[in-house]
Amino acid sequence: MKEIIRKKTAASPVLRWTVLGLVSFTMLTGYVIADVMAPLKTLLEQQLGWDSSDYGLFTSGYGWLNIFLLMLIFGGMILDKKGIRYAGVLSVGLMIGGTLLKYWAITADLGGAVSSFSIGGHSLFSVKSQVLYATLGFAVFGVGVEMIGITANKAVVKWFRGRSLALALGINVAAGRIGTAIAMFGSLPLARMTGNPGAPLAVCLLLLCIGLLSFLVFCVLDRREDRETETLPGTEKEEEFKLSDIVKIAKIKAFWYITILCVLFYSAVFPFLKYATELMIQKFHVSPGFAGAIPALLPFGNILLTPLFGSIYDRRGHGATIMLIGSALLVCVYTLFAIPALTANWMAVVLVLVLGAALSLVPSAMWPSVTKIVPYRMLGTSYSMIFWIQNWGLAFVPLLIGVVLKNHCIAGTVVIDGVVSTRYDYTLPMLIFAGFGALSIVFALLLRREDARKGYGLEKPNDELQTNSTTKTQIP
């Protein structure tokens, strides 16, 4: 997209920020559903007879289709070939369909049915039918929500490239964190009040339909802007995405450093949230009615900090250094979480707040940095490749933690709201998360060294760089 487009967009600040609000709200509604079941682990065990392995399998389903059927990669290619509007509507449709299936599975009376899988008459494994169908619904939803993530990122880059890009991307990320906060804070109280684990899903489904309407309004504005831009003198058509561009992206060493950093970092944060409510109840002795409020502090902190750090990156630079600091904070937080003697409520609050700062630092610098490494026409595919690899972590780390808890961390029983539940020792899972943080530091250092060698400008302010011209020379 040529400079004349950026000038026109820059001359319409009200329209730009309106577009950001519409797209970010749609993404927010998706992220509410992504985490709405996270505070309900204990309730699912009590009311539906699930165990930690069932819950770990369910949460891992989020990435099944994205990983094994490469749906996220195809989503990125659809985004680059068909455009933002088409990809966005498709992604919201998938989210609605997946949520409907998950809601049916959670609320249906399947009578304890079990689904078995076998080859040649030899049973491979069995799983509760309710868990299986809920997992499949989560898998379909996962395709849609990951696709709306890369679509929203590309939409923000389109409208803000060359002006306050990191700030705009930071606000977009913060919107997703608001969705997570709503889920963490409101899901368990609503489920307890209604006595139905499916009630939060029903409310979120309604919210997602409103998100679809929001994106349709964006489509109208975006189409109008494209038509007006096409009439400007001197406007040239952007070079189209080609399948061979995937090979070009794969040859960029910095792209792989930032991708591996992404999967390690997010694997240390979002799987933690799946178990955080139970951790607060069992280790820090927080009441079940309030336990979800402490993990909710993490995304609430992102609401302010991610745009703030993004603005700093725009004006001062130091993107690779920001990612390094955020990774180091992970190690500190999870190491302290792993210490058995630290059980005070205030310590849990402090650690979650610091973790929130880390979750603000890394994304605020990471997503704008990708635009300095990869050209705009390949951006959807590059984001999808990053998200695809990230999904390996988001899918299998929760499953790993569930298996570790069941096989190595059972520490007796505990009475919660008059019901006897399994008590877990979370020391080992916290050390696993700390290990991911340590590896993140390694790749942040490698990324900073590669930036110094190739001159991508990750340490330079965004507002001083013309992103497209900078990255264009970096493709092999």
C-alpha cells in the first residue's frame, strides 16, 4: 500500500480510532469465550464428574484443528488473498458455530456415555462423550478466534501504519485482555448463582453476536475507505500475495526467533490462567466466590499497560529489549509461585500484577516488530504462521499440566463449599512455567542480536520509520 494511502488515513483520525474500536470489540467478544470455562475447573469436576485429565484434554482442544489440519495457516492465506472483511466475517461465524456445539455438550444430559477409539479391535483410548463434544466445539471455536486475532492485527496495521502503530496494536491486544478479565471475573459467580456451568457460555454467545454486528459496521467503513482510496491519483495496487511467499517468510531468521519467543511466552501465561482459579483456592486459600477475581487482575492490568508500553515503543524504541524484560519477569513470578511457603493472599495479588506487566511488555513490542521484519502483503500469513506455532503450546501445555497434576501432584483432599475435592500441589507446574520463561529470555537475546546484525530497526522508534520500506529489503 503506497504512501498516499497512509497520508489519507492519517488525515482521518476519528475514522481510524472508530475502526480500531469496532475491530477490537469483536475480538474482545471472542476472547471472553476463549477463557470463560477457565474458572470452572473445580465446578466441572463437582457437577459433571470431570477430572484434571478431562479438563486438560478439553482446554487442549482449542488448537487441534489449527495445528493438525493447518486451519490457522489456511486462515492467514485466506486473509492475504481474500482480504480483511471476508476473513473477519468467516472467523466470527466459526466462533459462533463452535460455541453452540460446546454449549450443547456442557448442558446436554449424555448419561455418562463414553466414546472409545480403536484400531483393528484394539482400544486406543476412551473419553467421556461430553468431554469429547465440548472439546470439538472448542476446536472449531479456536479456528475462528485465532483467525480473528490475525485479522484484527492486519486491520490495525492497515489503518495505522506509519502513525501510532504500536499504540493501536497495544489497544487491540488490551481489548482481548478485557475479554479475558470479564471471563475470569464473572464466569464462576454466574455459574454458581445459576447452578449451571453452561450459563456463562449462553451469555457469551449473545455477546459474540453483538461482536458480529460490530464487525459488519467495520466492513462498511473499510469498504468505503477502499473505494475512496482507489480514486486518488497516483495510487498503485499493492502486490498480491503468492504461495511462494511462505518460503520467503520461512527464510527469515528473525521471524523464527520472534515466533519461538511468542510460543514460549504465551505457553507460560495462558495455560496458567486455565488453572489459576484453582491455584488461588487451594494454595492461597481464597474463597471460591472471589478466587477468579485475582487472576482477573492480570488482564485488567493489560488494559492500561499494553497501550502505554506500545506508545513508548512508538516514541522511544527498544522493542527487543522490552521483550527481554518481559520474559525475565516470567521467571521471577513463577519461581515465587513455586515456593510452598508463600501462601499469603497479598503475595498472590502482587505476583499476578507483575505477571500482568510482563504480559503487557512482550505483546506491545512483539506484534509491531513483526511489521518491521515482514512486508504488509505477507503480514496475514506471517501472523498465521506465528499463531499456528503458538497454538502448539496453547494446546499441549494445558494438557501437560493436567497430566502432571493428576500423576505427580495429588496431595490429598480438600473440602470446597461442603464438597470433597482433590487437593493439588502446584509447585511442579509453576516450575514448568518458569522454564518456559527462561527459554524466552534466550530467544529474546537472539532476536536482539539478529536485529543488530540485519538492521530491522526493532530498537528504533516506530514513528521514525516507514515500516514498508524498511522491511521490504529484508526478504531474501
